[in-house]
Amino acid sequence: MKVALILLTLNAAEALEELLPAIQAQTRPADTFLAVDSSSSDGTCGRLEEARAHIIRITRADFNHGRTRQLAVDALPGADVFLFLTQDAVPEGPDAFGALLASFEDDRVGAAYGRQLPRKGAGPIEAHARLFNYPDRGRIKTLQDVSELGIKAAFISNSFAAYRREALAEAGGFPGDVIFGEDTCVAARMLLQGWKVAYCAEARVYHSHAHSVSGEFGRYFDIGVLHARQPWIQREFGTAAGEGLRYVASELKYLLETGPASIPFAVFRDALKIGAYRLGLLEASIPVWFKRRLSVNDTFWRSL
């Protein structure tokens, strides 16, 4: 099984100081290392060249979450599995890649994703988001699990995920017409076609963010846009409402135990996210110039 590691970068020189040694320490290294760089200006490409990575350079205006990843896939005709990593996701220990790739020993697993741990110094709100979405027990998800998991059955994250070439091709590759959520679209299509999606809790990376209020709003606005423009996802897997309520209940319980002073701010942020998501669902009636201000994916709107 030939594995290609694909890393998307933008001014990642500082992050690479920690990330590249972690990649090089893996007991199951990738056979090919490809970076797609969005015109970095801080020496990123020099560091990648030192690490013997192949580099595709694109302009920042050309970046698209799905289309850019498919560009990388198309540049790697000899790979059987594509392992995606973002520049801020650092493998925890030398066996992260090997544990994730072991999921493909089941020849019906089309995609696999690993566990994301809170970064060092993460606050309780930030930490809970990772603990909720990435539990300590893995599972294999199939279309039959939709009745139990709903839309969470199609959950996956390209911050640390791998895809079987055959399954990715059957799913139509990464879509280039989505604002983001290209990973969710692919996982959902794989499930509908009879493939399995593996969550491997033993494959771990450190990856979390302390999003600003405006950044959080923009992210959830974009999720609403995704669901508005890809209505088949909720039609086949259910709405996000139930999962959202479960998240809020879990967060309040977690904060009561670990950081009760954070509860008022968490409630405010949760209300903001709900409002942003619902606004995103109505994006068809919002002028493009205003959507660009609400969104965190400005280049998507520029390409329309």
C-alpha cells in the first residue's frame, strides 16, 4: 500500500518547527510527501524543501478547500491512500500514521480519521469541543449507523484523515464547489455507496483552536451555507439540530466540573453559533458582498 502524505500550508514556517520532526519520527512514514502552498512569504517552502517534500505552489486567491485537495490527489497517480494533515495538527507520538493506516486492513474502509486532542494550554471551552467530537473509543461507521448517529455518521476531519483512492474516486473526488466541508461531502457519499468510515482513536494529533467570536460566527455561518447548498446531506443523514443540543448539554456539564466561570461566555457563544448557522441556511437571500463579510472563507465568494 503506497501512501502519500498531503500537507496544505500558508505561512507555516513556525508551525513546521514542531510538525516536521513529528512527521519524520513516524514509524510508518508516507512513501511520498507533497505540500500545496498558498504563496507563503515566511520561508515555508524552504523548510519543506529541506524536509524533501514535493511542493505545488498556488496563489492564495486560487485556494479552495475541496479543489485544492483534489489538485494534490491528481498529482499523485501512484498512491493507494492519501493521508491529509493540516499545518497545525501535530502527531502525538511516532505511531499516529501507522495506527490510522491500519484501518485500511479492512478493504471496505474508504476513509479513516484520527483523534484530535486539545493543544497544550487550551481553555475548557476549547478542550471540550475536542473531547466531544473525538472520544477515546474508536468505531467503524456504515450507512446503517445513520439511525443511531444521524448527521454525525458522516463526520470526519481533514486535519488528520486518510482516503482510499478507489473509494475517493467512486465518491467523485473532493468537490470544488463547496465553501468548505469537502471531507463531510466525501464521507457521506462513501457511506451511501456502501463504504465504511473509520474513526481511529488510537491515531492522535494535537489540534484545537481558540476561535475569536467573529471567527466562530463565520465558521458556523459557513456550515449553514454548506448545508443550504448541499441539501442532500441533511436529506440523507438528518439535520444538525439534535447534535447541536447534545453538544450544548455536554458542554454545560463539562464546564460545571472544570470551569464554571466559563459558562456565561459559553452560552453566549453557543447562541451566536446557532444564529450564524441559521443565517447561513438563508444565504440565498443575502447579497454576496455581505456574505463575504460574514464568512471566514472569503476566497469562495470571490470565485463566484
